[in-house]
Amino acid sequence: MTGASVIDEVLQEVLKHAFRDYIKAWYRQISDHDGFLLDIRQTVQKVAITFATRSKEVDWMPYFTQRLVDDFASHIKLYRRATDKVNMSSKEAGYEEHVVSEFFDLELEMEKNMCRDVVCLDPDSERQYLQDLSEVLLFLLLPQEDFHNKSFRYILREVLVNGIFLPTIDLMSDPDYVNQNIAWFCTERTLTNETFLQVAKSSIDIDELEAVKEIVEQNIHKWRSKDSGGIDDALVKQNLNSLVFVKTICEGRIKRLIDGVDDNIDISDICRARNIFILSLDEIIENNIALAVFIEFMTSVGGQMYLFFYLNVEGFRAAAEQQIRAAQQRAMGGEATEVDLESLRRAALIIHDQYLSDKASSRIKIDSEIVKRTLQRIKSKFLSESVFDEVAAKVYQILHTEQYYEKFLQSNVYTKLMEDLGLVKEDRLEEGDNISIDDIRRIIWFKNEDSANDSSDEIPAQALKSNLPQSDDEEFISAFISQTGIVKEAEKSGKTYAVFAVRVTKKVNGEDDIQEIYRRYSDFHDLNMLVQEKFPDLPGPGLPGKTMLKNMNQEFLEKRRKSLDNYLQNLLSPQLWDKNKGLKDLLMKFLAQGLWEKHKSDLARKMDTIVNPLRTAGRAMAPDHIVDGLGKKFRSDSLGDREKLESGKVAASIDQAAGENIPLRIMLLLMDEVFDLQHKNQWIRRRIVPILQQLLKATYGDTINRKIVDHVDLMTSAEQMAEYLKKLRDAFWPDGVLAEPRTERDHNTKMRTRIVCKAKMLGSVSDEMKTLMGQEVIRKGVTRVFDMFQHRQLNRRLVYVFLEGVIITLFPHNKFSDLFCKLHSRSSRLKAKEEMAKSAPMKDSNIRKRTTKR
């Protein structure tokens, strides 16, 4: 039937089972004549032959590597824009209906002449659409004599619509089915304790948390029944402690949601408004500098005992784990050894007596029942490192409340911490601000070995002049950083910062003209960002990295001077100027007298400092035409062009002529939409793109596009098609017997699947990606895709988009694009748009008539 024996063998089995269970089951009750069954089988075989012949003539590569990904990315884009337009909380009644309505409004704007709202929202219109589509497909696939048999054609059409299309589309658009498949596609290693707890802590759905709590309580009862004091007692207690920990987190999160406190929104909005990066509580605890500031803050608000207890417990856990692991390693080596539980018990009792006992000097307020259970665990025969887990979970919740962590994020000390780390934009003068003339007069200079013999200790008079017009008869000779200095502000904030004196020599009217200009590190940084944007492949030493904390040590500044001078000398190479037009003009502006006008925002410069190591690594592996291709949609100076690209499909910006790189570029554009990069700082986005390519290279290898193409070839090969048919056969007829109908999953099981799906999606993102774009950006991107799949009507739309794409690819010469436009023209949105277009000229005509009369 198909020309491939490996497929035919399985297909014959599927047809055999289908005839037995779906045709013979009722036909034998009517007749014993086999003529009808034979005719049906021959018809099915002819359809299979026609379909297989058509499929083999089609090049599926463009569909799977371009259109399929573009359709999915455009679907995400529509959903993102729809949610941005809906000005209401996702918890409010009617939110889903508003999102769906905005989504289809935007689809009409994108598609121009069609909208799938009627098909996705109205069951009767959907059935009519599928009937019309089935008629056309039967015309193309059925033998001519069978198609003209109206009775047979109508029966077959209804079987296709009601027995195959609708049930399949219902299943594939079911959010629970989508969640199950995403969880199945993601490997088990993506479900880690960290991602699971992160999803549970950030969930805004009480039903999800209640469902997790339910299964946790069942497991607690199961493990408590095994708590008999046997040899597995330590394992039992450890599992119980872990389950209690998860239950405590769920209960705490549920209480906060019921009370109307959502720390995932309020604090983020506050910090975003202040242009501050948000450090999680875990990141604060793990960073020595941030922890020291947090301890100072907790002491000021009287909550230091909670933090000290948590830190002591973490220290105890680390020491206990190390001691237990060491004992296990010695035992594996054949040494007779056991863990010194008594020393661990003494350490645990010290922590208990200091923070939990009634007589504790630094007693923390914890439920007495939890304290009792903790003390029992400490005194039990089998002591483990998880002895404090239950109480530590409670303390962590207390630390995370608005009284402590949230208040800390809104405090001035947190802002000061971000300033010290270079992660906040200040209103007052900082490293990114310009140098004033008064600042220059207060410079304390450091001499260096290169200028030790220089007799000039005074600041050249030219340095204090304004930017005078240059003579036409002027020739640049050289420039170098002659010395470093420190500005100490007097009447301002008292801050200090480093300044570098650049001695510029020019030939003016035949005579040497020596001037000194003054630049800060941020000026060089700004220049470097401009150079990298305009000349990304420039060779030579790069700009020395920015330090997170200011260092005014003379030795450090001298080292920094040399590095900056090496960087400057590389840019001043005449050979580079010849190969890179415009570089000389840019440098002459930088070396001109007066202040250097910043071209980049302060936030952009600080983000450059954060992503610079990954960016540098990625730049070496990112061909420029890929970066430029992805940047095209952002280069238009016309607001109309930008709006057109924003409302159009994702791949509309790609130059189809550069075909060899399209698969990779489409994938990058998909990631662009998922993580909403196009709405970030333009410079940051262009620097992230090479890193995304590098991460894809790590997955697919050096020849990315070739690997993508090879993978699609494999997935569409005859062997793989046979595997798909085997999966279908085994799903419908396990062991050759018709499977039982799918049992309805209960609500709590669906809710737990949502948690697992989100956790696996989050765990599938690589650590490099999280480092590059930040945990919060990744979390929001993953959450956006997950939330999109929870809308049944939008899933339906996506299924129809994919179905239409397959049909258009399969029958390229049958004008299916026009047919789909006609079938979707029943949309009330499209009709309203056409009515407005018709009425507009009439209104203009009436206005002109009234004007003429006047």
C-alpha cells in the first residue's frame, strides 16, 4: 500500500483490528455476505495508496523546520499580546473569556482575511467546518466512483468528522492531556526537588496546592505505618520529614493566598519600578555580602534569631551529611565504621536549647507541637541530618514574610546593597555620570612608571577648556593613557571614583598640539558597547571587566590603566581603520575635548557587566548573518513598520533567501517569543541571541541546521512511521484486544499533573540559560507557555493551525489556502471588519459633500 514493507506490515494489522471491532461487529448482525467487507477494504487500501503516493512527493522539511515552529511561535506571540491587553488579574472572574476574546481580535489583525474564532468557540460551526473540509479531502483521496456515491460519501464523511476528527481534536486540546504529554516528553531528571518546591512556592492556584497536600498526607500515613523502629527506621523518618516539609510549604502558601498576600507580584512590581534586581531569599543567604547586609537588617527589626537559627540548622545539616557520607565511603572501602551519632546529637541539642527550649535565651516563636516532634527526633535512636527540617520549613516561611524578606527588599539597605553590587540605577552621581570641571580640579593623581620622567605635574590648561572647534588642518598622531587619579567629591555625596587621563597628540597647522582629556571607566565601557554593536568581529584585546565593588587601590588602578591603554591602542590601529569604516570617526569623537556623551543607558551598561562572560563566549560561535537576520525586525526606524512586525507572524522578519540558516533562526525566534526578549533593551537582546545559538550548538553540535534537518529526516523516515503506527496499534489494541475507554481522571490528579508539568518544564531549561537571562525571566517565560496551554479554545486553534499547515503542505497545488480563508470567513469579527471598511469611504464622501456645500 505505501511502498515500504516495514509500514505495510503494521498498517495491515491496524486495518485488520479496525475492521474486526468497528465494522464486522455490527455488519455480521445484518449479513453474512463478504462482498461489502471486501469493497470497504479495497477502498481503504486505495485511499492509503493515494495518501502514501502524495506524501512521498512532498518535501516535509520546510514545514517541520519552518512553518510548524513559526505557527507555534506566532501562537505564543498572540497569547502574550492578548494577556498584555487584558487589564485584570488572572484570579478575577471573566479573565479567561477576556483573554480568548483579545486573542482572536489579534489573530484577525495578524491574518488580515481570516479568523478561527467561530470554529474554536461554536461547536455547530466547528462541525460544519470539518464536514466541508472532509468533503474536499474525500474528493482528493477516494476513487472517483466511490466519491460520486452520495450515500457512501456522506456516511464516510460523518465517520471522519464524528469518529476521528472531533474526538482527536477534543483530546489534543484538553489541557490535562497536554500537561500529561509535556510531562511525558520531559525526562525524569528535569523533575528535581528544587524545581518542584519552586513551583509549589510560586503557585497561585489553591486547587493545585490542595491536591499536592492531599497526596502528601496519604504518603505520610503510609510511611507512619512503617515506622516500627526496624532497620529501615532512619529512612522512614527521613521520608516523613521531607513529606512534612512539603506539606508545611503547601499550607503556608494556601494561607497566604486566602489572606490575599501574593509575594510573587507585589515585590516584583515594587523592585521593577525602582529599577532594582530582585535577589531571592536563597540567593541572599548564599551570598556573603548580601547575607551580611541581611543580618544587619534583621537585627534592626528584631528578627535576627530566626535567621541565626536557620543558618545554624543549615550548618548542622551540612556537617551531618558530610559525616554520614564519610562513614559510608569508609564502609564501602571495607572499614568497620559507624557514624558518631552522639556528637551530632549534642550539636542538635545545643541548637534546640538555644532557640527552641522554653528557657532559650534567643527563643523563636514556633508551634509547640513542632518543637516537641523535633526534640523527639533528636533523642531518637536513628538521628539523621533532616532532624530540623520541619521547624526549618516554618522558620523559612517566617523569614519570607512581609515582615522580614519583603520589607528588606523595600528598604534603603537593600537599595544600597544593589548599588554596591552595581545592580541599580542611582539618581545621584555614580560611575556612569559625566565628570564636571570642578571634579577635574579635585583629582588626586597617581604617577605611573610610564610617566615617571614627565616633568609636567600640572593639569594642562587645555583640559579645563570647553570643546573648541577644531581646525580643518588637523592630523591625529597618537593617544595613550598617561595617568590615573581619584576624584573626591566635596559638596556632593562624598563619593570617590577613578579617572583616567588620556594624552592626545595631534598635528595642527604643522605644529604638535598636546591635550589631555579625562575619561572614566564607564566612558570606555560605553565606547566598547558602541564598537561591539557596529564592529562585532573586531579582533584584539577586549575591554577589561568591571569589578562588582569599587577598588581605589593604586596598584589596581595602575593595572586597570595598562589594560585600558592596551584596549585603546588596539582600536587606534590604522589597519583596523582601513577595514572598518567609521571606526576612526567614532574614536576621534571619544578623544575630543570635553565630556563624552553617553550613548547607552546605565542599566544597559550594568547588564553588559553581568552577561559579558557568556556573551564573549557566544560571540565567537555566532555567525553575524544569524544575529543580523534576527535583528532585522528591530531595525526599522518607521513606527509603522515596527507595528506591522509586531502584529504579524513571528517569521515575517526572516529573509527567505538565506535558506540555509532558516531552521536555526526560526528556533531562535521561538525562544525570542517565549522569553519576551524583543521587549527588553535592544542592546541586551542582540547580545542574548548569540548565547542562545551557543546553547543550541551544545545540544545539536557544530552544524546546527544540518542536525535539525537530519533529525526531521529521521522523524519522517519509513522506519519511524512504522514506529508511530505500532504506538497507535498498541494504544488502541493492547495484546490485540480493543482497549477500554479512557477513564476520567479526578480533579486532584489533574491539579497534581499541572504542578509536575510546570516543574519539569522549568527543570528543562539549562543552567546557562538561567544564568544568562535570570531566574525570574525564565520562570515567567515557562509560566507563560504553561498558562497558554490551559485554555481549551486556544489549544483548539493551535490544533487547527497545525492541521491546516499539514494539508496545505500535502496538497500544494489545490489552493487549500484560499479554501481555508473562505471557510473561516464566517467569523463575525471578519464580517464586522469588512462592514467598517465599507462604511469608511461613505463617511468620507459625506464629509466631502458637506464641506463642498459650505
